[in-house]
Amino acid sequence: MKKKMTSLKINGAEISWFAPLCDGDDDFLGLRNPIYKSNWENTSAIVQTADKLGYRNILCPSSYQVGQDTLAFVAGMAPITSQINLLAAIRCGEIHPPMLARSLATLDHMLKGRLTVNIISSDLPGMELPSKERYARSREVIQILKQAWTQDEIDFKGDYYTFKLPAAPVKPYQQNGGPLLYFGGYSPEGVALCAEYCDVYLMWPETENKIQELMDTMKNEASAFNREVLFGLRVHMIVRETEEEAKAYAKNLLSKLDLDVGENLRNRAQDAKSLGVSRQAQMRNEADEDFFVEPHLWTGIGLARSGCGAAIVGNPDQIVVKLKRYMDMGIHSFILSGYPHQKECELFAKLVLPRLKTISLPEVLGRVPKKTPKTPLGKGPRN
């Protein structure tokens, strides 16, 4: 007989930033500025800034075409950050699963439990698989990771992998299941995979009604496995002292965009044809002539990039109200970004972050002991 689920009450939200490992950081969308090129110096500076300013996690994405190596980058950040968690994106199938389990366990020990993992099921570079096969492979990778982190032995037989190995060499620092798994996907196969195995369901920005529909679907799917999944939102941010300044900055971001260049940028990504990307395009088509699809949700960013294609735009009061509306809906993880990333990271931390109660999800969920983080001077409450 299954145990009855106990609803987890979370007070606050994980406010995270974004590490532009994929060469997409600019001051004007669609216009490559070599000053912001993705390299160790630029990207590590952004992560260190986010760490010092009180962000609780940072997404380190994965891209073959234009990116630095995610796991190597995270390893490099371990000794030069102190409080922030690192959300490492892994493309399932790219690394032999037992060796992936070892790499992630090693990182987790280096970070003393500050590792979180973003599961990606998109095609590997140079390969194409149907969606169902990609998610089937991801399912096997996750099952192997969970065996490696929670059992004495990896004993697995599937369509893609078969192993019988001791699990002692790949035990992570975090207890009670190992690093949290974050997942974003919109197909039925992806939703089912997250519902059964993952901890945080990441969504891209859409209207509040459509986000609520996604959350209701995930809740229903997870309940079939007697599980609860937390919710996260990946969204860009433009905050200024006044709404007029914020809207003017958004408009200026597009002032040098060649639409053909923007289309090429959107189509270069491995996931350019995914259901999630098509939903972002649909949202943009439903927006008004200034690219706003609902108050303060601006879809112009999607003209020049694949994936997450909208920003929350407004003054600090408006931003706080919008984020708290999402939190009231049940979203407790936000992965934010802006152009250029260093400047916007600092602005958001100055104007909004002190007004939000921030948390570390691995601590809240009991993966690592709670600690009292060093609150930067002038910053607001943290848990």
C-alpha cells in the first residue's frame, strides 16, 4: 500500500541567475559584441558576482556549437565560490552513465553539496533521435544515477544500458537521494519522466493561465507515482527604477537586430524544433505590437534566441508583485538572466533581491544540512 503524500510547505523561493556559457551575452540582441564573448574570464566573473550578491543557484547550460564545457566549468568554480549552488546541465547519453555518476559525485564533494543537476534530453551533437527514444534514453540514465547514489550496487538492464557495478565509487556528498534533478520538457514523454523521477519542473515563460495548466498537468502526473514535484521558472529580467526606463531598455535591446540574423540564432540550437520552442513562438505571435503578451511579460527577447523567449519588465514594485504572484501559484525556483548578464545581475540584486525571502532547495529538501549563509551588507532576509 502506498504511503499518502505529505505536501511540502516552502516559505520563500530559490532566486537563481544564469551563467552564459553559450556565447549569447550581449548589450544588443543579435549583435555579437566580443567584449561579452563566452570565456572563462567573463563567465566566472558573473558567477562570482552572483555568489557575492546573494543568489542561491546559477544555471550552467550545455551547448556544443558555442559553449564551454559545463562540468569542467563547474569544477573550476568550486574553489572560488562559497554560498551559491551550481545547476549543471547534462545532456543524457553524452557521457557513459557510470562515469557521469562519478563525475557528478566528484563535483558534489568539491562543492560540499552545492551541486544541482539540470537533465537535458535534446539530441546529441551530430545525431538525431525521435523524441520518444531520447526520453527513453534519459529515463535509463536517471535510473542509473539514482541507483548509483542510493544503492550499494548499480544493477540495471535496459534497452540502452546494462550494468552490474559496485556503487561505492560514485557516492555523492548529498544524502537522501543525491543532487536534486531539475527538468524542462513539454512532450507527454518528458512530463511523465519528470513526474516519476525529477525534483523540479522548469518551465519557460508563458501567460499565467498557460503556466497554471502546465503545473496542473504535472501535479496530476506526479500524483500517479505518489510524488510531488516542485516548480521553477526560467525567465529573463529587465528592472529599472521606473517602468518607463525598463520598457525603453527593452526596446533598445532590439534596436540593432537584423531579423534574419535573429532567425539564424533561434535555429542554431539543438532544441530549436522542440515543442517548448514552438510554444515560445506561439506566445510571441499572441503578443501586442510592443511584444507584451500580458502586463510586464515581454516576448521581444525571443526574436533573437532559441529557448526562453520572454522577460519580466518593470519597476521594482511591479517585478516583486509579479514574482510573488508566481510564488502564490506554487513556483519556488526562478532562474533569471538579462543582457548583458553582469550588469543585470547587479541591478536585480540592488533593486529586487533584498525584498525577497530566498532559500536553497537542497537545504529545504534535506539533501544537505542547513547553514547560515553570509548575508551581503544591506541584503534582505534569507533562509
